[in-house]
Amino acid sequence: MSSDEGAPPSLTYSTVIATKDRAARAREAILQMLAQSRRPVRIIVVDASSPPLTLAEDLRREVARAGIELSVLHAPASTSRQRNVGVEHVETPLVLLLDDDVALQPDYVEVLLERWQRDGLDAWGAMVGAPQHMPAQGPLARAARRALMLHYQAPGGGATSFRRSRKLRLVPVPAAEVTVPACGAGYTLVRTDLLRRHRFDEKFAGYAPGEDLEMSSRVSAEAPILQLPSVQYLHAWDPRERISPMRWHHQGRRETYFRLRHLERSITSRAAFALSLLAETALAGLESLRQRTPRPVIEYVRGVLQTLREHR
């Protein structure tokens, strides 16, 4: 009798890639899936480009030769909506949410799948690796961000956790595998049934910072999220996003909205949240001075006020 007889079938996955006006990156994301040691059953590209994305025939032939089904769907420009649309077309038990600007090591999915297979499908809600690189925080910056209830890095900590302000105490690369309360969505393997129950909030068009943390926190409330430091991803940030005034508006309007959705109603949590808003207003003010324009601080405050008025 084979030693594999009676063993559960191997877990399979599909990949959902949301993209907009970045044909070269969409192509690279697809090629990344071909380079994985465990390939997906299906790749679903959900495009919001104008004009719509068209994939070269040589790429389509290469995917077909690999035995992978490739679909290109079109949806309005909203990362939340695009991901939801993609997940609606997934038929495998797991789905890899992949941003078009994220690179994975070749055995990234294989390691996650083998770890998941060991405990069974229902044991976990999602799995994620660790970042290959994160911008460094010096001791003074880390201490200030910690005191002001903002995101801060705690390299020697156990695992990433939420603070009272709903910002994160980040442990980018833990010493061992750990459970985390939330994670980013651009490099995460998730149970398809949970993604269908805990859809991304489609309130905002375009990119909405905090949407992935909000969604994944709902997933983790039902089934734990496991982080494995043994596999890594690399997120290639677009430098234009760092200087855009709309970045500050999205931070004030959208990220504030998602944090408020799960903020505890205690006095200490509300005070921590208020302190974080004041601190980010000051950071937006410093950016205004650096750029010699008031737009960053104006856009941030405008976004926060819109969300607070709505929340009341």
C-alpha cells in the first residue's frame, strides 16, 4: 500500500492580480507565477486600465503550455472591487492575492502550501511570508512614533500587533512562525471561502490604504493568520506615491475610516487615536514645508474631517 494512500489531496490555489495602467508590471506578475515551484491552477488578472489591458499572444501561449488557465477581467478602478471580482471567479480552496509590484521568491507559495497542508485547510485563515526589505527606522524615529501612537517597527518583538490607536506595532521578520492579527493583501495566501465572507470594503475608488488590514482583521477573527519568516516578498514602492498630495488625503480620509471601524470605544483607545491624528497632521505639515506647498497638510486634514463628520 502506498504511503500516500488516505492522505488528503494537495491544496491548490488560484492567483488574483489587480492592475491599472501598468502593462509591463502585469506581465511580470504573470511570469512570476510561471516561475513559482508550485504554480496556480488559474491566474485571474482584474484590470482597470484605460484603454483596457491586452496581453501579448506569446505570454498567453507560455501560460497555456504551463497548463494554467489565464483570465483577464475588467472592473472599475478600485483595488477593493478588483480583488472582490477576481475572488468571485476562483474555484480553488485557496487564493493568492498578488499586487503587480510585488516580487516573490520562487518557492514562496510552495512553502506556504506545504505548511498549510500539514494542519489541514480549516486550520488557518491566511498565510504570509516576511518582507525582504522595509525602510529602516532609527532609534529616535522609532521612539517618537511609538510615543505618538503611530506605526512603528519593533524588530526584536514577538509578532506584529495592533496598538490602541489601530496603528501597528510591526515585527517585519519574526524569529519564528507566528500568528498575526492582520496583514497586507498583495502577497497573501487566503482561504477562498473566508474571502467571500469577508470581502474587501468597496467604499472607495482607486487605492485605499488600510483596506487590506481591515479585511484581514475580519478574517483573523474567524481563523488565524500565520506568518512564516522563512519565505520573503519584495514590495517595490512607487516613489511618486510618496510625494503625491493625494497620498495625504487618502491617509486622512481612507485609512482613518478603516481604523475607526474597529477602534475600541474605551477612553484610552479614543485618546490614542486622537493623538495619532495630531501626530500625522504634524507629519503632513513637515511635508508641506519640505515641498513648499500647503497641499499635503490641507489634504490630510480635509480627509480626516470628512471621515469624522461621516462617523458621527
